[in-house]
Amino acid sequence: MATSHAHTPEVAPSQDGLMLALGGAPLHPAGPPPDGAEKRARKLQKQEAKRRRDAERPPESFERFRILAELVDEGRQVVEIVDHKVRYALVIIGALNAGVFFLMSRAHMFASLSQGVKPWLMGFLITYAALTVVFVFYAVDCLRPRRLRYADVMSANSGNGEASALSSPRGILFWETIAGYELDAYRRAWSGIHMDQLNAEVVVIAHQQAQLIRAKYVALGRLYQGLAVLVVLAGVLLAVYPGSALRSESPER
């Protein structure tokens, strides 16, 4: 009698068991993808490191030229602001002088003054007129055109290859030195220019411009100090002169 053997299902070996049988290491289960917060933290660390490198490194040639050009442009704006302040001061001086002239043109008021007051008044007016002339001179000195006399600073090198010549200004960025070139020479100067030479020239322009602004501010400060004196003198004159005329006329009535 044939005996029947029970059929037992074969169990497929697991993937880890197969890797062990082949002599390999078991596979580790795939973990979750990296968290978004970790990615952001690594990105912030890289950005911070880049900022530190940018803060410590010297500026490149083009960056230096752009900074210097913006500095020169800012200097031009300061010059325009100073000139506007001078014009405002001249408007105020003109208004004061108009008031004083209108008051002094009243001949009957001047004739009514006593003989002891007239010399003091004339001396007061002469002082006021002299100070007006002086302070208008300061205004003209502040507004007058100034040249950035830096032609002597510019190096007249011929491109001989020396290190000093390769980094010295060539005088091709400002009209004072540009006007000294012939057209062909100016073209040749531009064709052989280096970034270091441009930066060196803008440094000279910015420095000379700063000296110009300082001179204009000195004249502007004197002008506004004088304007304050004129305001006080005009106020005293406008207050005292009519009062003295009225007091001189009152006994005659």
C-alpha cells in the first residue's frame, strides 16, 4: 500500500537570508527621507559661511570701481545741495534788503528824526550795507565754479610695463584731463586701459571732490553766520527806525 506523503509548501527564503547565503550583509530598511528642517538648516549654514567669506574678502576690481563711482555721484549731489542752500540764503538776504530799502525810502520818516539819532542811523545802515556786501561775496565764493585741479596727480606714463605704471591713473575719466588729449591719443588711452588704472583715477577724483565740498561748506558756514547777523540787524532796524520817527513826530502834534 502506497503511503502518501503530505505536501508541505516550500517557504521562499527571505531577502536578508538570501544576502546572508551569498555572503553579503543584510539590507537595512529604507529610512524616511531627510527632514525639511534639516535641509533648511544646512542651507542657512552655507549662506552664513558665504556671508562670512564675503565680509572678509577684499572687493574685486569692478566692485571697487562701482563703489567709487557711487561715491563720486554722491559728492555731486552734495555739491548741488550746497548750491541750493546758498540760493536760499540769497533769497532771504534779498527779502531783508527789500524791507530795509522800503523803510528807508520813507523820506518823511527820516526827516522827522532828531539830529542826534540821524548819525547813529546812518552808521547803522552803512554797517548793514557793508556786511551785506561781505556775505554776498561768501555766497559768490560758494557758488563759483571750481576745478578739480588734480592734473598733477595723474601720471603721464606711456605704458612701459612697470608695476607703478600699470596701476597709476591715466586721466581719461574727467574733463580737465580729457581736454588735454588729442582724439586719437584719447582712443589709444582707452584701448590700453586697465581696471586698476580706472580705480586709481576714480580715487583721485573722489578725493579732489571731497576737498571741493569742504571748501564750499566753509564758505556756506560763513554765509549763514552772516545771514544770522543780517537778520538781527534788519530786525533791530525795522523795529527801532519807525519807533524813533514816531517819537520825534509826537511833540510837534
